[in-house]
Amino acid sequence: MTVLEDSPAPSAPESDNGGGGLAFIAMAGLLIALVATVVVIGLIGLLRDEGAGPGGAGGGGDAAAGPVTLGLTLSEFAIDGDLVAQAGNVDLAVTNAGSQQHDLVVEELGMQTRMLNGGDSDALSLSSIGPGSYTLFCSVPGHRESGMEAELIVSTEPPTGEAAAGGSHGGHAADGEYDAEAMDAKMVESMLAFPTETEGLGNQILEPEMLPDGTKRFVLEASVIEWEVAPGEFVEAWAYNGQVPGPQIIVDVGDKVQVELTNNTPLGTDIHWHGISTPNSEDGVAPFTQEPIGVGETFTYEFVADQPRIGMYHAHFHSQISVLNGMFAAFRVGDRPYPSGQTISGITIPEDFQPDVELPMVLNDAGTIGLTLNGKSFPATEPIVVEEGDWVAVDYYNEGLTAHPMHQHQFPQLVYAKDGFPLDQPYWADTVNVAPGERYSVIFQAAAPGVWVFHCHILTHVENAEGMFGMVTAVVVNEAEATTEDATEEEPVTEDASAEG
Ligand SMILES: [Cu+2]
């Protein structure tokens, strides 16, 4: 369908209370102009439609007369709109109607819109586009695989009305038919690829330099690196110390902390200590609390970590670019507030509780990093390998743009802290929903052997027509090969068991 989308929408004139008569005449004039415009647009539309019809004569020069605008809508996770055009000058009017960031790439032409926030629009002018099939997709990692891919068909013939609207819908076959053999095989293959080792590992614990006065000094460099987000898939990540997530900083309550940051990214930056207690001057919110740290500049933060916290650090200035692209990391002050000795729904956690594995689980869904756990997309995500009966402590951190309900198969998660604050009433859950900016701390006992998947339950964050990807890992529980004594010790902790000990 050809629509004159370029025409500016007529806007209502503001009323002028001072000159009623004049205003009326002006209004009447505008109304007439408006009606005339509508009639003219209607006529042009009629003429164009006729020209575009199969039997239309004399419409041949139409495409060359001016660009035809195709409206395209991006959302989670589809590209919808007008996908058929006649060769000539074609404009793509692209709107992001979703809640996450998306862009649109025309693969064969190497053209790309800017990254669009929800509600934003951009246009691409495909001048003198020749007949053919052009692949459109969103370049945010994982989004194309989730369904944000479509074909733009450009032909020598004008499009017919019915063929013009189409779109992508999560890899479903357009006619409702599935190639079971091929799709099942892809799914199996993608899942059996887990785990695949990739270059680069995030969350490495950053060792401080001890200054003479006892200050713990940490050195960070922010720069743009090549990051293997999925096997063989390298993206431009914005990273602290060459890793995504950045290195973990762990200090004790009362420590004097110094963090020196050198900014080698292409934009000014700062570091906000999210959830950490600091003086205002160290809050890392340029330009309110400091000047932006310019490209190539170094800045040092200094504060006393006076409160126990499970926090994170990330850029605040240009965060919608730098954080989404990888500039985020975990920051903990003091010990995790485990619910030792507490009884929750009949299960008692031992007084001397110590998990066998402690790990951060940093969630992201946008930027160049895309749908990931700890900076990696399945099957590059790291499995959690434990012995039967082991306890695992996980801190969730959401550095992305949408919530992720993290579902652990089989083993209930005991949620004992929210944003690092110990809960008066911890609770058991198999799915923990983590919204942007939030942290939840959980423990669970790997009480049965096997491979137990652990994933975000927004299913398009973990699967597409090509198979499994994104926010999935697994707890791999090895059978306890122990003496009877050890086996008893590894029994799930119950109220009775704890009473004995
Ligand atoms: Cu998710």
C-alpha cells in the first residue's frame, strides 16, 4: 500500500481569546485548507492505487517520482510492517514499539539505523534499490535468533495489497507448518553443544594493592574490547579490565577503599557504586557529583565501605550505551547475610552454614552483549558443577533493561536477601524474578544427581527456531561417591537433622 507518510499531520491552531472574530475567520480558513488537503491526498492515493493495480496503466513512472515509505515496527521479538516494495527509491520508517533497545540492519546493503530506545524512530533511505530479497534484522545479540529477522522483497512489479504486510514471529513458519525433523535436530544439536568454552571470563576477583594506611586500592581500566559472547561470536564490548562482567571487588566492612579508573572508552564516563553506601561526592553521577571522566583521563574514588552490602558498580554517564555493552560488575562489602540457624517452612539452615559454591549471576539482555548470564550466551555459559548435597549460593544482579524470572529446576531457592539487605522472612521459590537494578541472594542445595537446567523463564530469552541460546546454564550434580559417613553428612538439611547436630 502506498501512503503519503511524508505529509505532515495538520495540527490544530491554538485559540486566541483576545480576538474572537479573527480567530473564527482563521479557524474557518484553516478548516477549508484542511479539507482541501484531505481531498488532494485522497485523490493522489486513488491515482497511486490505480497505478499500482495489476491492470494499472501509466503508473510506470510512479516509483521513480518519489521515495515510497515502508513503515516497520520493531518489538520483542519481531519485525512487522510493509515488507514488499517496487524497485526504486524506498524509505524505511522504523519505529521501536518494544521496551528493549533494537535497531534494524539491511544486511545486503550494509545499512543500519541507530540503536533505538522504546518509542524512538529512525529512517533509512534505500535509494535506487534493485529487485531482490533483502534480509532485515536487529543486531542486538540474541534478538535476531529470537525472531527479529524478516525478508524485504523488492520486485520490478508494484506490490499488491495483500502481499505488502508481513513480519517475523519467533521463527514460526508463515503457513503454520513446521519441519519437525530439521527443527528438532537443530534444537538437540544446540543443547548438546553445552558447555562450550569461549575466550574470556568475567567476574574475576580483583586483588587490591594494600597502601601503608591500610587502604585497599583497586585499579580499573575501561576500554572497548572484542568479547566472545557465544561460541565464535565476537562483539565489541565496553569492559572493565578486559572482562564482562567486570572484575568483582570484595572488601570488608570498615575498609578504606580507593578505586582508580582510567577511561579508554570513546565517551566520557564515571562509576556509580550501585547499592553501596558512599559520600555524595563519590556517588559517580557526572556532572552532579563530579566532572565526567574524559576520554583518556583517570579519576580516583575514595570512600569507607561502612555498611555490609551486596552491590554492583557500573557507569552512570552514557549508561544506556556503556553499561548495556558490558561496563557492569559485582561489588560486595562484608559477608553475605546467610540465614544461618533459621528455620524456613520447616527447613533449618545450619548454624555454621557455609555454601560449597558461591557465584554471582549477572543478567543482561541488551547492547552488544545481549541476552546473557555473566556475559555469555548459552552454550558458552558456565555450568555450575557440584557434588550431590552441596549448597550453592547465587547472587543475582540485573544490569539489563527487562526483568528475568530465574528458574532453577528441582532445587528450591531460599531467597534470603534483597539488594543485599537480609530478609526478616526468607522464603523458598523455584523462580526468582529479578528486575533491572535489583539483586536477590539465594541459596539452594543440589540434593539430587543429574543435569538440572537453570534459566530465565521468558522463553524467547532462551530458545528460538535455531535452538537453545541466551540465558541458560545448568547445575551439573555429580553423584556423591562417598563413605556412608559422608553420605549422612550430605543429607538434605531438615529441622530434625539440625536438631541432632
Ligand atoms: Cu529473561
